[in-house]
Amino acid sequence: GSPRKGNWASVPWTSAFDPDITDSATKGYYVVYLVNPSEGTISLSLNQGATAVRNEFKDRAREILKSRATLMRARLRLYERLFSSHSIRLGSTKELPLDYEAGHALGLTYRADALPSEESLRNNLRDLVAAYRRLTYLGGLEQPIEQSEAKVIEEERPTAQTVEEQRQYKFHRKIERQSGV
């Protein structure tokens, strides 16, 4: 969590990062709890770092975040029965919370005055982390592999049979290249 650079966040949050994906809430994607103080709700969300998207795409940031959230949901159809893809409300009209609303892919929203059991909360978090990890192996936020790219990957590693295996290999190579950093 963070109070932001010297200012308190209008939407308190705490998150978990996979260091192979991101080391910051400003980029990548991650699991996060976002608090809406005005409505007394807490959203467990598979979400995205909005700041990097805003810096790159400016006025198109929310459109890009929504598009990427749609891609994330499409890759995680297995989790549709466990999590909602309905939008979340964070109770703020500030830019960053609105961006987080746009970047929400999957999750659950709890009423603070009627939280489920600790076991249910723990299970929900475990299942969303599993979705997060699966998303990574299915390509994360990368656009679908094009035929030409698939051919290059296949030439590098002829045993890659499926698109999922090709993505896993590509992710493995990415980590391997970063290990010397």
C-alpha cells in the first residue's frame, strides 16, 4: 500500500506483485485490494498499473486500460465462475481511481460491514492469485501471438506445439534474459 508521494490516496489500497511482472503499482498487472471509503466497500481486483498507461497514452489511457482488462478476462475464462467482471466503483472522481476502475479485469467486492469469513477471504485471495499466475503464463497483457511471431518461436524451439506452450516459452526467455540485471 502507499499514501502516494506525500499525499494520502483517495482510494486506500494494498497489493501483491510478482517481481517477474512488476515491482510497482504504476505498471504491469497485479492483485490489489482497493477501498471505497464513501460506500464502505473493499474490492479484491486483478488490476493494472495505470500510471505507466496514462504516461504513454495520455487521454486514451482509460480506453487502453479497458481494452487490456478485456484481454485479461478473455485469457481467464476458467475463472468466470469464481470472480465477477462487473465494474468496480471506488467512490472518487480523481484521475487515478477512475483509471483503476477502467483497469479492473476480475474480482469481488465486499461490504466492509458484512465481510465473509476469514477462510472465504483467504480462499478468494488464493484463487485470484492463481488467476494472476495463469494470466502470466497465457501472455499477460501482451497482444495475441501473430502467425509470424509464432513461426519464429517455433523455429527457436521446435517442440512448442500449442499457443500456450509458445507463450510460456516466450515468458521463460524473457525471465532468462532479465536474470543478469
